Amino acid sequence: MRITCPYCGARDSREFEYLGSAKLLERPEGDAVADFHDYVYLRENPTGENAELWQHVLGCSAWLHVLRNVTTHEILDVKLASDVREGKV
Amino acid sequence: MRYSALQILKNGLTGNKGWKPVWRDPEPKKSYEVVIIGGGGHGLSTAYYLAKNYGVRNIAVLEKGYIGGGNVGRNTTIVRANYLLDGNLEFYSHSLKLWENLEAELNYNVMLSQRGCLLLAHDDGQFDGLARRGNANLATGDDAVLMGREDVRNFVPYLNFDDARFPIRGGLLQRTGGTARHDAVAWGYARGADMQGVDLIQNCEVTGFKIAGGKVLGVETSRGYIGAGKVGMSVAGRTSQVAEMAGMRLPIESHVLQAFVTEAVKPVIDTVISFGMGHFYISQSDKGGLVFGGDIDAYNSYAQRGNLPMVEHAAEAGMALMPMIGKARMLRSWGGIMDMSMDGAPIIDKTPVDGLFLNGGWCYGGFKATPAAGEAFAHLMATGSKAEFASKFNLNRFETGHLLDDEGTGARPNKH
């Protein structure tokens, strides 16, 4: 797999560290146990497109929001995670 | 037919024409008392123990593909009981005891070979960790031998003891660990279940559940609707999709784990060895191939194939540990899809749907659990209560905080 970092261009996936589902950007308000149980542990785990968080650890260190097909490993879209969280894109 | 030396002799002398198919290929009935989804090792052993231990006679196992074609035929065949935490300890201990009697139990040669399982340490911290783990195993009644560097050298002299980065500090040997023939385990349980009247229905994919008033009534399948009093899900790798059809979301991500085998060579590795750095483990199959594997590819995947970085990683770790394997040519590599749970431990529990039960989240440890997982799941489905040796694999433990994080890595499936 090659991931196109918005800052660094197309790079080998070895340069990136995978964190998990991009739902981790949506931290719940308040302190309800049910909300945090869902946030920390429950996953959609789809077979097709999955929105994920990757960090370009061996490059610019940016956190990326990556849309990837988990059956074909095709990378469909890459954005800066901060832009997605702030609703800029 | 019961297998025996006499049968082999008789059939050997008569052109081997007396062997019959060992399980039937029945049409699905309209309904069953119990339906197990998934004809892998766990589903088959669940059906076997439901029939044998609990007298349930009206059981179907629904398999999307063919018996033995899933993860039970893709794993690296290792059997061991050297976990660390209560909950896991007593479960794998019980499973190993079942393994030791499995051939007599099933009248089937599963080729269990208790050739030992050695975990290596490369620094003082790791060695202390192994001592702690060994003590936990001894306290559970399992076998554990803490070995210093020279003991390890006497046991497996062909390792690279003086690697500049990862010199071998010592190891923890479980002599009762080893390997078993994975296909034979599936076939043995399939035959044992069939002999007790269990219908093994292949090429039958479950496409939905019929649920009314919070209770499961049956399953829609590619071969028509099948009614059921109770339904058990045992579908490693696809647990999230099957559970989703019942309206559930689970603490599971699916990841790909690769494994590798070299061309067959003469006997050289007579035990199972786990490198303590970079996660690499190796054994030699009875056919002579060196079977080895490493970490999962570390991102969600349903591809049943991995990518080159993990192939290189496993090969590099192997070369660092035992440079001699560089002379062997790699024959094949393959990938299987793992239910990676959020704490690294499995789930054997009821679900919010009455009559629907879940066995999943085995990460890459499902094969060694095959006998005990089946027995525990059968116990749960038959009695409604948890077996004593599998009482902590609760679905709600992520909500209550009773996690079984053997690796201590938190809610990061790709770190387990």
C-alpha cells in the first residue's frame, strides 16, 4: 500500500502507523459510561470502505484521515485528520 | 466405522476399498433444536460436545464453504497453555488437558505432538516477565521451565545467541506444548459430531436472522429458512458481519495474519520456538516444511492476503534468530482473517437477543482453544450458565472494566 500524505506526497505504508477507526475523532461530550464504552471499544468493522486514522510517523508526523477499502486495500482518499475534525473538508 | 489397527490391516490387504465417507451430506431440515453458524474447528467441537455431554440430538452446523476450509485450515497448528492472567490461565490449561486426550476421545489421529513450546527473552526485563508468566503457569498446575542462556543453548544450539541487538538471555519452556494436525482436528470433530447425528450442512451461508419479541426463531440461509430453538455464532473473522444481522455491534476489528512455509527439509527444529523480539514463531511440520509466522499486518483487513512489509519483517526476524533458515526456500504464504478483540481475549457469552449466543474474538489464538471453546460454548448453550473454566470471557466486560488484557496494550487490536 502507498498512502498519499497531503504534506509529503505518495509514500510507502511502512512510513505510517495505524491507530484505528476514524470514529476516535468523535470523542463524546460529558462522562456517560455508555458513550465512552461505545467510543473506546465498539466498532462497525465494515468489509468495504473504512475511515481510519494513520500517522505519518517516519515523515511529517501528521495525523491523517484515510478512507480505505479493507477488502482490496485500495486507498480511496486521504485528508488531514485535523481538517476533518474541525469540519474544514 | 471405528478406526483401529485391525481396520488398517484389513483394508490394506483388500485394496483400501472398504473406506467410506466419514460424514453425511444431509439436506437441511425445516428446523433444529440448535443451529451452529460456522463449521470451523470451534463450531464442530461445539456441536460434538452438545451432543456428547448434554444429549442434544437435533443439531445442525451451517458452513458457508466446506468443512476445514476456513481458519482451522490456515493456522500454524500450535497448542500451548502459557498465558498470564486469571481467566485465560484456567481456560487454556483446561484446553490442553482436552488436547492430551483428544485422539482417544475422537477415535481419530489428530497427530498431537507435545514437542515443547519455547518463549525466548532477550533482556533482563523480558526474562523477569517470563519468570512471572512461568510462575502463573505453575500455580495453575501447568508445566513451565525457566531456562537460563546455557540451558537454552543446550536445548536449541542452532539459534544465534550473540545477535548484536537481540542476544538470547533465556527462555520459558512448556514441555507439554506443541503442535497438532489442524485439518485432522476439524475432520475428527466433524466425524464425531456426524456419528452422533449432527447435520453438517456445507455450502450454506447464513444471510439473516428471524428475531421476534427479542428472541431468535431461526436463520435465513442460501439454502432456505431454518428454524432454531437456539443459535450459536462461531464464525471467526466474520463475527462482526453475522452479529450485525442481529443488530449488534461488537468490540472486534478484523485483521489479517500471515503465515509461511518453506520447502520440506530434513528434521531440524524439534520444538516450537518464539522469538521474543518482533514476534516470530517457528516449528517444523511432519512433512518437513518450516512453518512460521509473525505479527498481524496491523490494519483492518478482510483480504485473506497480507502485504510485503510483514513478509519482510517475519523473514528478517527469522534470520536474526536462526540464520540457517536463510538456506531454505519459502514455498507459500497465506493470510487468514482474525477477530481481533479490543483486549486480546475471546468472548463466549449470551447476547442481548434471547437464544442467540456468541463465540468469537479469538484473535490469533483460536486453534489451541478448539476443544475447550467448544466445550464451554456447548455448556453455555445447553445450560444457560458459563463453564467454570470459561467464566470471564464476558461480552460486557468492556463496559464493566473487567478486561483480560494479557499483553497489556490497551484497546489497540493491532498491538495485541
